Amino acid sequence: MLTFFLDHSGKEKNSRRLVTNELIRLVLDSGYSSNSTAFILSIALSILVRPVIAASVWQGWLAVMTALFVVKLGVIFCFHKQKNKLEPTAQRCAHAYIYMVFFTALMWGMAVIFFFTPTTMMEQMALFFIIAGLTAGAIPILSPLRNLYFVYMGCPLLPFAYLLLKHGGQFYNLMATVIILYALMLIKSATRMQDALVSALEMRFANDALVGHLRQANEEAEAASRAKDEFLANMSHEIRTPMNGILGTLQLLQDTKMDGVQFDYVKTAYSSAEALLGILNDILDFSKIVAGKLALEEIPFSLRTLVGDLVALFTSQAQAKNVALIAEIDPQVPEVLLGDPTRMRQVLINFMTNGIKFTEQGEVRVRVVCLSSSASRVIVRLEVCDTGIGISPEKQKDLFQSFTQADGSTTRKYGGTGLGLAIVRQLVLMVGGKIGVESEQGKGSAFWCELDFPVAALGTQIEEQKEKITQPEGALQGHVLLVEDNKVNQMVAKKMITGMGLTVDLAEDGEKALSALAAKQYDLVFMDCQMPLMDGYEATKAFRSQEVQGDKRLPIIAMTANAMEGDRQKCLDAGMDDYLAKPVKKELLRKLLGQWLA
């Protein structure tokens, strides 16, 4: 019987049980008010039929209805007390309530049979209106369990129609017909209501399942992204550590006495290692861009100075190929702009190195043109034109795609991963700019981008000029603690630092670094981040917590192979004062030492 009452019109097998439980909950949620109303109607009916019905009959009926009312309230209370409506106790309460409703329906049917008096029209009409109101009012309450409602509605209405037909006469036959039609209308209404309700519930559970799948997929994607980030960070660290030894050793070797052939060998090895490091940086940048985790700065910088420095940097490379490298800067370009100089440098380096690489004779011309300007903003066009091999029109549309070059032979002849222009395109788009290429095969190419920069205030320009302090070229003075666990990197860094006139002590981990700092006075500390026993972050925090307030702050500079986005800020948050990524270049090392030991 219970299975009959719980049957519904749901079609989704996966959510059928969920829908059934929700339908039961809806019925019981309205149980207090609906049962109270039905009990009041039973009292009213007993009062109305009291004059014409034997006292033992109506009193006995009312007593049973009262008992059912009390039991139903208790079952509803028990159901709502359970936090999990799927627990066995809650399910037993729900099933008990369904049986109580069924017995209540039988009692209403018995009321029709016991209280229908053929001779008293007033009591007949009272009984009719009470039963009609009871069955109509039960539609929104019991229609979630449609079959239960059919029983609840049929138990009083069918006996009523039967008694009217049995009584006979035109009026009573008409009333019986009305009751039957009324019952059919109630059946149709209850069916439609349950169908709509079940459909809504199925849609809700389907959406919940979809949201659950999407949430799970999102969590899996985030986990995969974190795993990828960790992998890239670890690979970056593990590659940069030996690269620091290679590049550092080659830099030290360049300072020794060598003949011409040896110098060429060292120069070739150094440029090859630099190229390998450039590929690593391109892959890391591309991965960060794809993941949407590349953050851009907005700080004051001089575009004029940046272009001038790059032209000076690449002049020797261009001259080695008998290619002229020329810069043309529009005098209307403001002296100081606000933007990310590192990324702008990356854009220009890519344009310029491509121009030099693909040009065998002629020139590479760097143009900076002011397209429009106001007091607060300026639109600048950066353009690098060359007289190189050029690009065919059909290949130009693919140039800014990842891992793409003009053709396979270009990759073999000139090298490259095909990531550079894809990264440049993303960087330009990230700042809201435009990028493009104009080229004719065999005559050369012009790569350009148009960028909108805020103009830095005049005060910022003066401050920028103040900050440009020329570091002395002579020997430095001071005592440095180098905290580094890798033997090769210890040797390289120590040789570089001592070569600049400083004395160096070594510590292999954070614990030994703290012991050394407690025993001696140092002018500066270079701190590796990943070390055994105690890493650089913990060591720095521990030292800063013990540092005497008011004394001169000891500069602690991160010298680490952790070069991913956010690593610099992580070092600063730990209490370090500056950051130097491996592989270490002597020029940057000297500049940093001169800045902090000045």
C-alpha cells in the first residue's frame, strides 16, 4: 500500500528517490496547519449533526478523529526533529503519517455514511459543504502524493454520491452528478499539480547534479592548475639552479686570462646558455598568461631610456652581422610614463631580436611615435622595421599564434620556439593595446604595437631623476654572509662577491645562518630560499623577530631560483629587503651590492 501512495509521475530514474523524499517533506511541512483545519471542520460537523445523530455515534467518531489528530501532530514533530530527513527514524515517521492520513480519509468516509440523514436538508447541505471544502483544500496539501490525495478525496465523495443516488429524485440525482464531476475535476487538478511539481523537482535535482558535476570539475581543474603551477615552479627552480652554476662559472671564466680561441669558446657557451634560459622564461611566461596569472605593474619609467638601453645592448649583436641598428624617438613622447617597464622591455626585445635574427644585410630601425597626447595620457606606436627575409601574406595571420613561425625551415635555420610573438601579443592585449605586422617577402617586415600610457606627474619625474644614483666602479667594502646549500652556487657566488672586494662567510642552511648572525656582525646577507632543515623564509622571519629595534636594519637579499609570479613578494613578506633571481648576472649583483652597501 505504501508503494501505491508514494508513486508519482516522475520519469527520471536517477532522481526518483530524491523526488519522492521531497514530495513527502512537502506534505509534512504543511501538516500542522492542514490537520488543525481538518480537525476544526470535524468538530464543526459534529456540532451540526448533534441534534439528529445519536450521541454515541458522533462522539465516538469525534474521539477517533481527535486521537488521529494528536498522533499525526506527534508524528510530524518527530519528523521535523530529525536533521537528516533520509534517516530511518525520519522515514518511519513519514510512513506513519501517510497511514494516519489514510485512516483519516476512512473516518471522513464513515462520517458521510453515519451523518447523512435522508430527511434533514440542512444537515445534508452542511455535510456537503464541509466535505467539498475539505477535499478542495487538500489539493495543495496532498497533491504531492497524488494517490494519497485520491484516497483522501474519494473516501468521502464516493459514498456521498452513492447515498444521493440511492435517495433518488431529480434534485438528489443532480447533486450526485455534480459530486462526481467535482471529483473528476479534483483528480485532474491534483494530477496537474503533481506533474508540475515533479517536473520542477526533477529539473532542480538535475540542476543540482549539474552544479555538483561542474563544481567537481572546477575543483579538479583547480587542482590540476595547482599541480601544473607546482610542477612549473619546481622545474623552474631545478633548471635555474644548475643554470646559475653554468652561467656563473662562464662569467667568472671571462674574467680570467684566455687566448682568442678560448674566449670565443666561452662566449659561445655563455650565449647558448643565455638562449636556453630565454626559452625557459618564454615557457614560464606563456604558462602564466594562459592561466591568467600574469600580473602587470604600473610604475614610473622612461620609454626613451628603455629604448636607448636596448639599442645599446643589441648594437654589438647587429654589428656582428653588418646590420645597422637605429633608434628614432618622437620628441613629443613624454619623458616618464606609467606602465610595466619589464614587459615593455620584453615586447621590444622580441621585436628587435627577431629583426636582427632575420636580417642578413641592411638595417633594423626602432621607431617610437606619439600618435596622440594630452596632459594625462599618451598613445604611442612602437615599431621595429627591418630589411630581412620578410613574410608571405598567408603566413602573417599565424605569426602571433603559439609555437608558430613562418615555416618549418625557418625554425631549423634560425631557431626559436615560436612562443615569443604569442607572448608579446598577449602582453599588448592585456594593457588594451593593438599589435600587428606589415611585411613583404624578400623586402623586410615592420612589427608594431600601439599602447595607451598614463603620463607620470612632474613630481614623479623629478623623484625618478633623484633615484638615479651612479654606483662607483671601484672595489666595494663590507662583510657578507652567503646562505646557500648548493656547493656549485656557493663557489660561483663567493667568487663573484669576493671579486668585488667583499669578504664572504658561508652558511649551508637557515639554522647555521642564524648561528652565524648571532656570532658575527655582517653588512649584508644573501639568502637562498629552498634549503634543508630551515629554509630562507623561516630563517629571515626568525632573525627579524630577534633583531634589536632601533639598530640599523641588516639588509637581507633573496638569491633564489624561485622565479615564478609572486616569489618576489613572498620574499619581501618574509622580511627580506630585495630579490635577485638565479641565474645571477655579475652586473646586477654589483648594482645590488652598491645600492645596499652605499
